[in-house]
Amino acid sequence: MRLGSGTFAACCVVIEVLGVALFLRGFFPVPVRSSSGTEHQAEPPAPEPSAGASSNWTKLPPPLFSKVVIVLIDALRDDFVFGSKGVKFMPYTTYLVEKGASHSFVAEAKPPTVTMPRIKALVTGSLPGFVDVIRNLNSPALLEDNVITQAKAAGKRMIFYGDDTWVKLFPKHFVEYDGTTSFFVSDYTEVDDNVTRHLDKVLKRGDWDVLILHYLGLDHIGHTSGPRSPLIGRKLSEMDGVLVKIHTALLAEERETLLPNLLVLCADHGMSETGGHGASSTEEVNTPLVFISSAFERKPGDIRHPKHVQQTDLAATLAVGLGLPIPKHSVGSLLFPIVEGKAMREQLRFLHLNAVQLSKLLQENVPSFKKEPGFQQFKVSERLHANWIRLYLEDSNSEVLVSLGTKVRRQYLDALRTLSLSLSRQVAHYDAYSMAVGTVVVLEVLVLLLLSIPQALSNKAELDVPLSSPVFSLLFYLTSLVLLALHVMVCTSAGRSCYFCSLSWLTAGAVMLLISALLCVVASALTKMFLDGKLLRKSPACSGSGWSELELLILLGTMGHVVSLGASSFIEEEHQTWYFLVNTLCLALCHQVYKNYFPGPDGGPQCHPYIADGCDCAAAALQGRKPAWDGAELGGIHESPASLATHPGNEKWVVLASPWLILACCRLLRPLNQTGVQWAHRPDLGHWLTSSDHKAELSVLAALSLVVLFALVQRRCSRASKIAMALGLLGVYCYRAALGNVLLPWRQGSKDISKGIVEARFVYVFVLGILFTGTRDLLKSQVTVADPAVRAAGLWELHSGLVLLAALLLRPHNLPVLALGLLIQTVMAKFIWKPLRHDAAEVTIMHYWFGQAFFYFQGNSNNVATVDVSAGFVGLGTYVEVPAVFLTAFATYTGPVLWASHLVNFLSSESSSSGSALRRACFCYALICSLPVSAYLILVTTLRYHLFIWSVFSPKLLYEGMHLLITAAVCVFFTAMDQTNTKP
């Protein structure tokens, strides 16, 4: 079967996406779970240990508190409470922490530091899987054993106000609730007012036992303005007032109850220096955890410094405080200061229940549990505890009893600490079979792409896929039978649940047939290449020429980047790799320009071999084909290399200066956004511009950037699109002014600040209008008028619409990134790619490199925390999932998407026979994206037990998967444009 290389590459990438999806489903594992009985079946508590004497303590201890109020402030960092901001903006809370009846802790949250997984950790005590960062957008009901479900089973009446994630996790647990969406990050006022407005009424009522309040405003301020915003202080003061109101009401009510009340202040995660969260920086994982109750009496001079604990410890502590069983899957340990005021026997009872629960979980998840130090310490503690009980029943006032009790307590605390640590290391079980199947599919696609290079990069850009040969058929049947038999064996002997085995036999069989077909195609391609003797043979036309400096740079740079992914530091600072490659590329282009414009020893230009010979040695080195570049293939240039030095004087000097201009633009963009991990905390130009003191400078820069955007985009637009673009860019500025980011000359102060919904929707109208005009021209060029000019105009209209959308979604200090990106595209297209006659493969790889560099110029990194969630809600009055996800993804990947769009425009407009160029470009784009993805799957499989697997490698894996999905969309678009171009 004969296919164009573009169609072939698009099919390969789509298959690769399926393989990566299967790998991700197996890699992001199922957390440790208890296998005892049904999820929430009540089990009798472990009896108090005894040695010969009988104990009557066989039931759960009674609750320690009458009412519990949990105030969860989203994105509350520990230094917001325990640092200088707490002293300044939360004076009442600071007093309680330093001198009041309270116990304070710094609770460490494990990545991913996003809301839904952290809520799970707080109420279950378990460590949710990293894949919950995706489920965070649409939380399913929580079926795992947890404190909320145990409280409902015990008859506790619970009320909730705040983030509706709780309502989704616990749909039938609250007797009263009022949920607000957590994803509309532009709102930081009403979202908290909707919680506080219930307080006066509910605090006067006595018909509840647990009150949970989840405030979102602080998190929304962080997403939109960052932790240095003056709005942070105001919000902290507001939260301090809420705590005053709640604490005062609880103290007043205690006069009529026998038990004290408890107020818990906590957070789901912190806030990074850029205002986001999701990664593992200190600012994101350290959260305050404050227990406030009259039961925690403090003597004068009693200084209690916040101790570091795990966020998962809250579930066990709340369970004990409410008189509930500790959740079965909890890996946390009881926070002992909460119960240290109780009698020794009660203290040991609480510690024993926690140790029994952790030891059971260890037995069910670790085969060699008896050799674990924590389990051995638990057994020693239990024996000592039994001896203490016997001694206690005989003589409850002995000094030996007090000494032994202290020893038992210390032994229990050591055992709990060790057990919790052991279970935390056994976070999950990988689905190795699903991972293996996904990896095989991806690697087969990569090998097939590599073997197809000679045919795919030929003049016709077509290749034969041997799907009908007899040898292929026999090999296909045998391989399919072997793989299906292997599948049956694995699935019938799998001790643990396997996702791939849980699929229907029809689906699993189709995957096995796909693997067999790919394997047979690879085998046929290898056989054909060896029989033809064309593997790595150079073309006679290029036999006297070697690899050019640019070709070597592209090859070594691509392979070097793939190799660098094996080190966690290079992943954290990947932006440095792309900055280096782009800068080196500019220098190589400068060298190439100079060699072609300045005469050599013989008086002629020092042309590169592949220009002088008129052949593409980058592809010819992999095959034996005739020279590929014929002047009409890309750019329609028919000049000889010598004529390049005869350009008019001004144009010649502009060409010579172009690489240096591009290099200067890249250097200007680097200090705009500090990214990565090591230096992300350092102030950058973006922080300086977004501060309230420099709003005028930001306004001027944003306005200038929008003017540059219009000047660069309008040159190839129709008159209607020019007007729409001008009005749209004006609307972008008005939108940012409505939010208070930039200034308008006729508006003073910030009293008119709004959400900018009207202004954003005004821009959306022009975005859709420009995209519609481009789509109409494309259809017109295919259906009615077979005119390449009409098609090129339609593609540029689509590109212009994407640019306008990007200008709306990007933060105002990032508008220079967009403007300089378009400037670099214009300069390279006119003064580098066209005069030097680079072929489609080289132009494609350069576009890919610049797209990756601009991904990081925007301030992105391989941390989830740098995703600008606020971009998903531009112009939305409420949370709508599909447009929010699309807008967030587009804003994150603006750089790669716009450079891919420009690649299609350049190849279509500069080539009189652009069909083969588009096909080759699609193939090269698919290949260069597949290389790092394939290598990374092997890497994370090898390093799945690495210390940084969840904090460094896993977020990068998600980014690679998303990037591959975008690559698939780009390749499909390439193929569609190719089909449009080749249709008569």
C-alpha cells in the first residue's frame, strides 16, 4: 500500500498516542489499599493488649471533642501563618499559635499539590496516585475508607460550605452544603463570601457535629496575581476575622457542653513563587496545621514551635478526636500532642489502635512484613504494653508503672514513625503489563519511522507499506497467535488488577493485532533495505560532500536533548538546554550566512556543499536517492548560490544582521520569566513589571507589543481581517485594563476593576470571525477555485486568529514573548530560510526547536505549578469544563502551536510544489517528537523507584504525553493541508 509520508506519519503518531495513553494508565499506579472486607464494613477494634490479666477496654475510645470545625484555606503557605505575613495580617491566629491553647504543625503535602488529591490525603490518610492531578478537573465520588464516611456511619451530622470538590467526593454525606466551583479563578471575593455568609446562622445552631469550610479566594489570588500581590494581605486579614468569629462562638458554646470543641486550621497545598501549585517546591508542600481547643492548656512560658509532620497524619488524629475508627488505608500516624493531656492508659490505647491499623496495612502490602523494622518495633511495643496493663491492674500508683508507661509510649511513637515511613515508600504498585504493552507500541512506531526516512524524505515523499505480501501474512498470523497466548497467560496469572487485562477481549485482541502488524511492517522494511543495499548509502551526487555544520548541529542537538532527559537536574532545568540549542543554532546560521555572502579564496562564495551541489545531504546520508532540491521544491528560488552575494546592498546587510537580531531577541526574552527549579524563586523582569509600582511601564510595554503584533500579522490579511485584528488587539488591552493589569489614560484608580468578561467576549468574536474567514478561504481553494494564493491567504488568516487568541490569553507581561516570536518568524522566513534555501526537513526542525524554546520563554517548566489555570477562564462567567481545558492547554502550549502553524504557512506560501514539502515536514515533525517520548518511556520505567520519580519525572511524563497529543493534531492538520494542496 502506497502512502504519502505525511499521512503515514500522522497515522504513526495517532498510534503512538494510544500507546502512551496505555503506558500512563499502567505507570500512574494504584495506591496501597487494604483488602480486608468491604470498603466501609465496620470491624471490631483491636482489644487492649494484656499479659495474663483481662482488660475491659475492648471498644473504641469515646470522642475527645464535642464539635469540630475544619477551616481549610486553599493555597495557604506555612509562612503566611507562621512568618511575617502572619504577624502583620493574622494577629489573632498568631496570638493563638504563640500563646494560646493550641498545637501548631507544618504539614508536608506530597506531590501532586493540587486540591482533589490533597483532600483525599486529609480525610483518608493515604497517598493518592499522581494521576489524580488529571481527575482534579472532574472528581468522582470517593469510595475509599475515610473519616467523613466513618463520621456519617457513626451518626455525626456534618455541614459543608466551600469548594464543590467535597460535594463531588462525598455526594450524600452532608446534611447541609453549599458548593462553589474552584476553577473560576478570576473570582476571589464572592467565592469566599458565599462561605462566610452562612457562619452567623450555623454557629448559633446546635444541630451539627462537624462543620467544614473550604475557602478558595487565596488560591485564586495566587493564580491571577502571585504571592506578592497586595491582595494576599487583605485576604489573610479576612481569614483571620473568620477564625475570630468561629473561635469565639465555640468558646461560648463550651459552657453548655461536657467536652471541649476543636477548631482546625489547615490547607490542601501551598503556593509557589509564581502563584501556582502542583509541584514539590518548599512553598508548595509546606502548609500550616493548627489545632485550637481549650483542652490544650498552656502554662506561662510554654513555647511550642511548629513541628514538621505529614499531611496524612490529620486523618488518624481526626478519627481519634471524633471517636471513630482510623481509616484502613491511612499511612499517617496520630499527632501525639493532641492526646498528651489524657491519662497514660488512654494515651497508650490511642497509640496501640494506630499501630495495629498500620501493621495490618503493612501485612497486606508487603510480603516480607515480618522483616520490616516498624513491624518488629510494634511487636515489642505491644508486649511492653501488655506488661504495663498487667502492672496497672495490679497497682495503678507505682513509680515503676509511670516509668514503664513512658517507655512503652516512646516505643509506640518510634514504631508509628517507622511504620508510616515504610508504608509511604510502598506508595503504589505499578501495572507492569500495561506499561510494557504501551512501550512496545511506541517503540515499534519509532523504529518504523526511522526505517522509513529514505522513502519519506525522497522527492515524491511517498513510501510503500508492505501489508499484502505472503511473508507478511504468515508472520502476522504467527505473531498474533503468540501474543494472544501470552496475553491469556499473563491475565490468568496476574495476582493484582491489571488495566489492560480488564479491557474487553475484543479491545485487547485489537491491540495485539496492531502490535503484530507493526512488528511485521518493521521486519519487512528491514528486509527490503538490506536486500536493496541502500541502508546508510550516500547519493553519488553528494559523494564528495560531507555533513554540513548545520546538519551536524541538528543531529547532535536532537540526540543530546534526548540523552539529557536521563538526569533529573536536566529535566528540572530543561529550558537551559533549549536556550543553548537555539542560541547555537543562531550562531550556526550566522556562520552559514557569512560563508555564502563573503567571497572565498577563488573569488566565489564559500557555499556549503549541500547548496553548491544542489542536494540535500541530510536525507541523502540515509539513502541513495538523487539530489532533492531543485529550486521549485521550497521557495521557488532559481538563483544559483553565487547570485546570493549579488543582492542589493541594504538587503545584503539585513541578511547578514538577521542571525544576530534573532540572538538578541532570545537574550531579551530570557530574563522575562525565571523558570525551572533552581532559580525560579529569584526575581525576574516579569515580577518587576507585574508589581503595582510599575503598572505604567507594563502598560507601555503591552501597548507597544500589541502594535508590533498588528504590524507583523496584518501584512498578509484581507481588509476585513485587518480591521478585525486591530479591534481585537484593542479589546485585548481593554480586557487587561478591566482587570486592573494595565492603565487606561482616561481612568484613574482601580475602583472600576471588573472581571473583564464583556471585553474578553468582544475579542472572542473577532477571533472566531478571523478563523471563519480563513476556513472559508481554505474551502474555497479546495472546492471552487484551485488557487494556491487563496489557500495561502486562508492559512495565514487561521494563523492570525491563533495569534489574537494567544494575545488575549497570555498575561500582559508575556505579550513581548508573542511579539518577538512573530518577529523572529518573519526575519527567519524572509532573510534566512528563503535566501539560503533550507529544505523542508531543516526548516521543520528549526521550527520545532524554536517552538520548544518559546514554551519556556512563556515561563512554563516541567512542573505542574507553572500551568496558568487563569487562562482557562478568560471571558467565562462560570466554570465550563471543555472550553476551560482547551483555553488552558492552548495558553500553555502557545509557543509550539504558533510555530507549527507558521511552518504550515511558510511551506505553503514559499513553495510552488508544496505538497511534497508538507509531507516531508509532517514526517520530520512526527519523528523529532517521537524520539524523546520513546526514550522517556524507557527511562521512567527504569527509574520508577527513583527518589524523584513523582516530583520530577512524573510531571515531565504528563507534559510529554500532552505534547505528543498536540503533535498528533499538528500532523493531522499537515495531512489535511497536503490533501487540499494535491487535489486537482
